[in-house]
Amino acid sequence: GRESDWVKFFEISTPLLQDSPLFPVVGNHDVHEGGQRAFARYFALPGNELYYAFTWGNLRFLSIDAEISVKRGTHTPDAAQRKWLLDEIRAAKADPKLDHIIAFVHRGPFSSHPRRDGNPGLRALLPELQKAGLSLILSGHDHFYERGVSDTGLPYMVVGGGGAPLYETVGAGRHEGYRALVSRSVHSFARFRVRGRILSGC
């Protein structure tokens, strides 16, 4: 909600944004001190803007709001957003021009932070989203890099080491509901390559 933070953000980001699109997702800091109003003012996004979808080539992206459009007292998408997510995934799955359906959210379902366990409400919803056709879920929130797979086989990534002070991670290993294949306290970004039905990245 602090105007000076937005000014600094755009000062830092302008060189990148001249050549690259930005599709933001609502985060926990956007619910404090008027942050939601600032988010709406600075970004013109599809749908209701808090959660939305777009297509890029043969990929369908879904932005999940785990902060505002949620069940009271949780970070679980509320009934309207849950229905929207399932409808979007099913429609994308039925589209022969689309090969990958990727969700992105700030507060993700899995985390190997020693004092956090991710977003349990979203984690409980994942099997239904995966059954409908979700291919991958990306998140931030925790300031480290992690990738792994849920117990139901859904790949996930935490890419939260974009510049802020880093958080601890317990490292790779087996956890309740998922397995972290890589989990490191490092600054990071993720880059993907799409070749038809093959999606790879790290």
C-alpha cells in the first residue's frame, strides 16, 4: 500500500518490462495498507483482475488469488473462484490447441520452510484441479527455490528468491503430501521451454 514501494518496483522493473510481459498475482502484502487498491490501479488484467486466465501459444495460464477471494480465515479459493478454476481447466483441457495448463499463485500448496507447511486449503483442492487437467502449479511467498511433485503426481515449483532476503529450507526430501526434489535457499528465477507437448524448465 505504500506508494514509494510501487515507485521503486517500477524503477527496478522498467528495463525488463520494456521487452517482457508481466502477469502479476495477488500476494499477502497486497492485502495491507490499501495494497489491494494499488494492485488494481497499477495493473489492467483480464477477468475480475484478482484471478484471471490467459493463453500464450499452446499454454493456458491461470492466476489464483489465495489472499482476497478466499474462504474466511483461510487461504483457500472461495466457492466462486473454485468453480471458475474448474471451469477454466476443463475448457482448456477440451481445447485441442492447448497442451499445458499452468496455475500460478503467491502462497502455494507446498513449502519446505522449517516453520511453514504451505497452503493446506489449496493443497486439498489440488487433486480435483489435477483430475480436471492441471499440468503444473507455480508459487512464490517463500524466499527460496524449490521444485518437486505432489503425492498425486502434480509437479510444483516455488520460485520466491527474486531478491528479498532468503528464507531457510529443510532441503530436498519426503514430506506430508509431496516430495521436494530440489529445495535451496538461493536467489533464483525459472525459465521454461515449450516444444509442443513437451514442457521443460528449471
